[in-house]
Amino acid sequence: MRNEKGLFAQIAQGISDMCYIWWLEMKNTIKDEGVLIFFILVPLGYPLLYSWIYNNEVVRDVPVAIVDMSHSQESRKFIREFDASPDTHAAYYCNNLEDAKNLVGKQAVHGVLYFPSDFQKQIARGGQAKVDVYCDMSLMLTYKAIFQSAQAIALNMSSEIQKPKSGGFTNRDDELNTEPIHIERIQMFNSTGGYGNALLPGVLILILQQTLLLGIGLAAGTARENNRYKDLVPISKHYNGIFRIVLGKSMCYFMIYCVMAAYITLCVPRFFHFTSLVHASSLVCLMIPYLLSCIFFGMTISCVVRYRENVLLLVVFTSVPFLFMSGISWPASNIPAFWKAVGSLIPSTFGIKGFLKISSMGATIQDMAEEYKALWIQTVCYFFTACMVYRAQIIAARKHAIERLELLKKKFGAE
Amino acid sequence: MIGGPLIVILFFTSLMDNGQPTDMPCGIVDLDNTSTTRAMTRKLDAFEMTKVTAYYNSVDEAREAIQRGDIYAFLYFPKGTTDKILANRQPTISFYYNGVVMLAGNMMYKDLTTVTTLGSAAVGAAKLSALGKTPVEIKAFLQPVSVNLHMIGNPWANYNVYLSTIMIPGILFLFYFLITAYSIGTELKFNRAHEWMRMADNNIFVAIAGKTIPQFMVFFTVFMCFSWYIYGYLGFPHPGGIGKIVLLALLTVLAAQGFGIFAFGLMPSLRMSMSICSLWGVVGFSAAGATYPVFAMDSMIEAIAQLIPLRHYYMIYQICIFNGYPLSDAWPNIAALIIFAALPLLTLWNVKKAMLNYVYIP
């Protein structure tokens, strides 16, 4: 039959079938509540919630308890400066360490400063005065705030004490004696050191992938459950080729997610004033392979899932490990080779890295060549795996249909 | 039910096995290129966390390397640095680090501060010893006020101890939520609801208890295995002792199951209840306040965080187990977990109605 038609007619038929499947998939997406939640509501709402959580970016005024056994001018000066530091706040004054310890237990403070009784005496006699800093290590950010503030004040006070002793003649001499080399500390691409700025781009890109996987999985599950023989692919003249099914469905998802990706990568950072240095060309170059590889990855997985709800179990618990694999919190250079290999199978690993580069660090396409290539390779590989699993589905569907036919034949034959 | 948690536990504990990231790539832009600057570079390289991997000819090249992700930071010596040191004209050395990869940037900055402080101190120490000062005097002169740091509970600043103890329970919570809601919902889905209710004489308490008690045993075993693995085998600090660990495991599993049943009763549809559970569970990772503290969030979010079981888990863990304070210090959190466990009482009637009347709609 095929030979009768020309090649062009066949292609034209294929394209029209693809468009039909595309249209059908759009209709199903809008009708299915579960899919709608994960395709529309979650990508719209979740980024806002996360941005809101991290919107304050930095930790200010960490409460600290003070145990001052010295009661001297020098210790009070230290405490005053510590309280005046932006990150810390002298919240309680205690008479002994035991009291301060109880305050940590009640979560009233996150650390303790202890001045021994000889604090001023040591300074006055030219010895080394010590201030003890006790930090609650269950929160790294408060530990950092308390320790760094105390350290900075100690350095400052030290140089003030050194100056008169170092025998300089002018103020400049004093400066040179206490700081022979000036060290400049420059934090690039996230000048406030904000937590949201560092973490959120990764979360945003991950949300795109996870909702796509969930949505595609649920849609496939529904299609299977609505089908008479529990098959993913219905028997219909439009579903007569692998490419038209895979392309038709993916066009639908791609269409929806172009909008979602634009919203998540452009609007959300703007709403919350996160760093966003993207150029249109590099963003488009990253997002097209990223979305496509996620879609084909999702379609491959969706064939494995038998019941629609199982996909939730599978996808939800992988979210946090996927985020870690991208190297956004634990540096990528320290991820064990095995997990690196597993991570390289997942689109989000490269998507997050690439997006961080172009959005947070203003990189160009050349700078993210590695991610760009990897995503296209994934797109091609997952496209073929999606075709393969769909082929298996089509064969299964035909087999079921033929079995049914035989059964009916037998039934009628017997009568 | 067991394979998933196992993978997650192994993932996190093996990922951060070192405790702290080591040998992070750092670049050098040395336009001075003298023995002094090279000595500083060598010292920086000798630190455990920093590894000098590349030399660049200009700041621009090094900046591009950061953008490509080759290095996390670089140290810049401008031309004439050594001359200025010798002539006492205070040269400026710049350390550029990537603020987007926070952990790496901060750790390397710490190494650099140590190197440079030691560098300036060495100059001073040599001068003073030439004047005939004793080592104690030199130490006192160089650092008249020193900070004595005590990192309570985790003196190594071990990230495995810090993150695995909250990320893994968070994922276990998710599993427990989802499996509880799933197991009740599938009764409807496969039309077994009537049969199930008949076995329990239409008593929803019996029906739910019959379903959740065996699950409780599995969940509790998984959680205890996890606790044994991190506290017993990996030796994470737990001054709170075994009693509190077991109590927390008990409360965690009960609260998670309670929330799962509650969510199903709220919306007796398999899909919706599982969606609620997963959205709730995933927000928990951020709202628990283990990485970014809750008191630094907006007050509205602070309130929402209290509605998340993982938040209370984290509070009980860090107050009672990690820091070893008495349970009374965490009583609001313990009460909260008990309330979570009791939540199904509010919606059980709806579960019953659903089981007897509803039909599964795909």
C-alpha cells in the first residue's frame, strides 16, 4: 500500500497526523486536572514560594549571648562593636556560661561570647587576651556570621593595640606596620553573598524538569488507564508511525514549556531582584536543548510507569539528589565519580550548570559549550530511546488488538 | 519501599564522605612573578581545600575561566607587589572568588586569609626576634586579642554531619507521606474499598489501623536502620543518646503517617492527596530552616514553616540529639509532631465516606 503513495504524500500524511496528535494531546492536557496542576499551577506558583523563602538573602542580627567576666572597658568595647556589626546582635547578658548554654538550648541565641576575667589585664600588660566564641553548629550561616564578626573585631582591636607599640612616626607608618600587605576581597557575580542568589537559579531550572517529568508521566498514565487494553498507544489510523507520535506529543509539551521557561527564567528573577545577566541568544540556545531533552527523557520514563501515581513516587524523591548532583551546593569538583556519571544522565545537571553560567555569571554560549553539547547529545539519545519504547508500546497495542480480534472471531465462529 | 530510601541514604553519605570539600580548583594571575609571590602561591596550594590548578596571563582570562567553571577563585598579584613590600609601600593583592558557588568560595577565602595573615605575621615575627623578643612576646604583639573558637558538636565543620542528618530524613518524610496516601488511595482505584471496609466491619478506625500498623513497622525499621547507620556506623555526634534517637524516630514515622492520612481525608482522591503530600514535603527542605535559618525569613514564611513536620524534626534533632539538651527544651516541637500524628482524627470521617461512596475517576 505504501508504495502506491509518493514519498511527499507520505511525509504530508505524517505531518498532518503529527498535528492531529499534537492537538489531541493539548486537549487531554487541559482536560486532565492532575496534568494541569503540574504543567501550569506548580511552575507558576512554586518558584514564587521558593523565591519568597530566600528573598531576604542574608542573615542579619544573629542573636548571641554575652558572658562578660572581665567587666572592663576593653571587653565592653568589644561587645559594643560586636553588637554594631550588621550580622550579629548581643541579645542577652549572662552571669555564667551555664546560663548562656541554657539560652542556646531554648533557641534564644545561636552562640556565646565569653570574656575571661583577665581580658583587660592581659591587654594592659602586653600579653595575649583571649575571647572564647562558642557556636551552635546546627546552622552554618549563623556560625559563619558569629565567627566572622568576632574575628574581624579581634583583628581591628589588635591593630589598634599594636599601633602605639610599633614605633611609627606618622599615621601612615601605623597603617603600614599593622597591615604591610593590603588584601582585597572581591566576591564576583553575587556581590551580596546572598543565599537566594546562589541557590535559586538551580531550583528554578530543576522545577522545569521535575514538573515536566511529572506531567508527562501523569498524562501517559491517564492515557493508559483510559485505554481499553491498558495500552499507551491507541489503535487509530493517526497513530501509524513512531515519529509522528513522539514528535506530536513533544510539540505539545514544548509549546507549553516555552512559556513556562520564559516565565521562570526571566520573570521570576525580575520579581525578586535576583542576579540576571542573561542574553536572549544564549538563553534560547540553552533552553531549547534543555526542554527537549527533558521532554524526551520524560517520555522514555513515562513508558516504564504503569500507574499514573507511581510517577509521583519516582520523580518527587529524586528532586533533592538531582539538585545536589548539579554541584550547586556541594562543589562539583568534589562529587565522587560514580555520582558524576549518574548525574550526567540527567538533563538538569547540565541545565542548572548552564543556566548558572549565563544567568548568574553572564557567560556566553562559548563558555557553556560543554553543557550545550551535552544537552544536545541527551536530546538525541533520549529521542531515540523514546522512539524505541513507543515502538514497543505500538507492538504491544497491536498484539492486544489482534488477540482481541481472534477472541471475537472464535466467539462468533463457535456460535 | 526500602530500595528508594536506601539509595538516598547512600547517595548523601557517600557524596559528602570527605566532610569538607578538598582540593578545590583555584587560579593564579601573577604579574609580579617573584620568589615572594611564588612562595605565597605554594603556601596556598599546600592547604587542604585549595588546589592551584592553572596560571593565567590576565585578570580577564581568569574571569572567563570562572565563568566557564574551570576554577572557583583566583589570586591576583599586580606588577610590583614585591617591590612595594620591600619599600614598605603597602601593595594590594586581590582575591576574586565566585559568590554563586557559595560553599567553595567561602572555604577558599578562609584558606587565603590564613595564608596572607601568616605572610604578614612572618615579616613582623622576623623583625621582632631580631630585636631579641621571646616567642611569647612575639605572639602577644602580633595578636593582642585572639579569638578562641569552639564549634560545639561538630568541631570539624563536617558537612556530612550537617546536611545528611536533615536531607535524608526530609526524603524519608516524603516517602512516608506518599506511600501512606498511595496505599489508601489504591483501594479506591482498584475497587477494593468496599471489601476493605467490610473486613473492618465498616469501622474506619479498624480499617486504617489495619493498614497503617504493618506500614508503621516497616517505616520505623527503615528509620532506625538509617539512625544506626549515621550514628552507629558513621559515628555522627549524638550526645542526646539512644533514648532520644528512638523517640524521634517514633515521632517522625507517626507524624508522617498522620499527615499522609490527613491529606487523603482532606481530598479523597489518590492523585490530589499525593500531589499535596509531595508539594508539602518538597517545600519542607527549604522551610525546615536547616540551611537558611527560619528567623531570617519573612514573618509570613516563618509561620508557614511551623506547618511543616520536617521543621519540627530538625528542631528536635538539633536541640536534643545534636546538642544534647533535655527534651523539655523542644517541647513545642514534640507537641507539634504529636498533633501531626493526631491530625487524621479530623478527616477520618471523610475517608470513610470516600471509601463507601466514591468511585475512582482517572
